[in-house]
Amino acid sequence: MKVFNTIAEIQAARWENPRLSWGLVPTMGYLHQGHLSLVEKASLDNERVIATIFVNPTQFAEGEDLSSYPRNLERDLSLLEKAGCDFVFVPQDREMYPAGFQTAVSVNVITKNLEGASRPTHFGGVATVVSKLFNITQPTRAYFGQKDAQQTIVLKQLVQDLNFNLELIVCPTVREADGLAMSSRNAYLSEAERTQAPILNQALNAAKSKILAGESDAEQIRQLIKQTIETQPLAKIDYVSVANGHSLEELTQIEKGDLLLSTAVFFGKTRLIDNLPISL
Ligand code: AMP
């Protein structure tokens, strides 16, 4: 496995043998099995796999956890090698955003609610850095996790709108044994918070059961999710959403088609997200 810090090195490797298929897995590091599942899938589908590790400053707002975001490069590289990765791109901030950088990619509408409502500058940063990574690595396929459901929809729109010549592949959320979605941010949780955190997944599953049993009032479903999460004293809800699975517009009536149940919950300063897609 080769580790590169510069765009020039990555591009040289990419064009050494242009016919090979490349799978790209962008990450912010502090890897867990969720990230590795993307690498494993990419290595099944492609002749070469490239992972990137970059804590992208432009997708963090003032006061968010950019400076405290967990990092362990040595461990990440060893996990990536075992998972079948061929190249790792680990740029410094100035390699991605050199002096004089002044361009931003913005995806409208789909970025306004849910995560975008709580983090208004987040998806602009994501769309910009992912566009750069697509241009730098020119992947055949790019892999993203369902864990960040809205991000996958935003990036599908980006690929379509800007004609990126690649296939975007969404991989299922990998969970701990108790249902908590794996996340680098789980490392921030105290023991008491960690014990209560699986409530996100439990609440979404309870809602899914209620929908499958015939409940069609979306507000009832939102209330059920809220009340279930609020059984845990350390949980402070940011939002609960029962939305159309494509437009992410909030529903009043549950209808046939694709839905997305999603929530963001604070445990202390740690903000956890989870979601459950449902096809009716
Ligand atoms: P991050 O390092 O948090 O930016 O995540 C990098 C990629 O890994 C994104 O596409 C995430 O959606 C994906 N990812 C993070 N956690 C999980 C998980 N538990 N299961 C599947 N994919 C995940």
C-alpha cells in the first residue's frame, strides 16, 4: 500500500495505468468497521482502491469539533492495508486549499433541511472537497455510507449536475452489537452516554415497526421516535424527521415508496446521527 501526501503523486499513480478501474473511499480518518466495509466493497468491485484521510476544515462550522476531531494515522494505515487498500491520500490542509483558493461548490434545496438546517455551511464544504477528490483521483466508482443518508443524496445530485463520470455506491450502515451506528465521534462518549446512545437505533426501529403495522400519520411516528429517545436522560434531540426518501421533504401522511426516518441527538457536546430507510 502506498501513502501519498501530494496531488501530483496520486495523479501520477492514477495515470500510470489509466485502464484500471479505481474505487475511491473518502474519509476523515479514525477508521472503524463502517469505513472498512466501504474499502472492502471497493476492493471487490475495482482493480485499485484509494482511500483518502482528510479532516476537511470547510465542512466544520465555527464552534464545531474540527480541532478535537479524533486522529490516529498509524492505526488507520494498518487497518486500510489489511482491508485491501492500494493507495492512501493524506493531504495537509494547504495541499487541498492553497493560498488563493477561492472556489466553492454548492448544492441547493436538498441541503436545506435536516443536517443542513442544523449545519448550514456543512454540505457546501462536503460538496467542494468531494468534487476536488473526484477530480484528483478520477475514480471509476466512489463509495459512501448510508450512515450519512443526506450526504449520499446531496452527492448523487452533485454527480448528476456536474457530470462526474463515475458511479456513486452507497453501502449499508455498520453497527455495534447493541445497534449503535459506528462513528468516529462515538469515541467522545462517556460511559454513561455510550450506554444510552443505542436509543437512536431503537427509536427508529420502533417507528419502523409501527409503520409496517399500518400507522400512516407521520406526526405520530415523529412523536414515537421523540418519546423513545427522551426515555434516556442524557439525550437532547436536535431533530427527528420522517421524510420522503428522495426529496427529504417532511411527510404528513406515510405513503407507498421510499421513506427516510432520521434523527440527530446530542449527548453532552457529542452530536450523533442515525437513520433508517424504508421502502413501502
Ligand atoms: P467520515 O470519516 O465520518 O467522513 O466517513 C467517511 C465515510 O464512511 C462516509 O461515506 C460515511 O458515510 C461512511 N461511514 C461512516 N460511518 C459508517 C458506518 N457506521 N457504516 C457505514 N459507513 C459509514
